[in-house]
Amino acid sequence: MKKLLCAVALAAMLGVPASASAQLQAGPILAYHTDLEAVGVGAFLGIPIPSVEGLSIVPDFTWFFPDGGDYFEINGDVVYTFAVTPDSPVEPFAFAGLNIARVSPDFGNSDTDVGLNLGGGVNFVAGSLNPFAGAKFEIQNETGFVIFGGLGFALGN
């Protein structure tokens, strides 16, 4: 079941219109979930919305490694990158979106929760690479806090 969910999430991230490919970004994510006290790894895809400057849709998948089980998240966020001067080394962003989290303890029943993400961070301007860092609150049955960072690679031209 886990492999199937991973494959579906990856297929959803890659099934985007070809016309947006010149501005797409994708890359790895490293995260720390403070409530689980667990590190996670994952991937994201940034899909710009051409009609609204600074706005993009960003699905991601992160697998965390807590003691005593498995935990993963599938997120779909709308991200707004704030306009800054052309010579600025950073671009702040804010986002909100949906969060689907699934926990599978080693012993016990699995549980899936749907909630909201609210967060922000900063992109570091580095040519064709896009390193970033941020944090988010997850509002589900209980509130969680995740610190994350990653590296975006431009796809296409």
C-alpha cells in the first residue's frame, strides 16, 4: 500500500501541463517535524500560475522517520512569492494549503488526517538553483510544526 501511495503522489506531481515546463521547479526536501521529533525527506514540484505574478501551486510528499512507526504527508499548497528588488539575495514567500497525513504505528491501527498548512519562508537567489528554507503550522486534530529546507531545480528552458 505504501508503494502505491508513493507512486500515485509522484505521478500527480509529474502530471502537469507541458506549456508551464519552462518555469517549473522540482527538487528534494529535508524536514523536521517537531511534534514527532522526526526527520523527513521528500520531493516537491513548483507549478507557476502564469496569470498571477508570484503565485504558484506546490504539491509535495514528505516521508518522516519517527520511532515506532511510519508517517508521511502529502501537501498541496498555494505559494505567493513577494516581489523584491532585482538585486535582493532573498525572496520571501507565504503559503497555505491542504495537508493529508498518515501515521502507521508498528503496533496498532493506522490513521489518516486531513488538515491545513500555514507557513512561510525564504528563497535564496542562486542562479539556476533555488535553495529555500521555511516553516509551517499544520492544523489537524492537533497542531504540528515543521521546519524544512530544500533545493529547487528549474525544469525546461
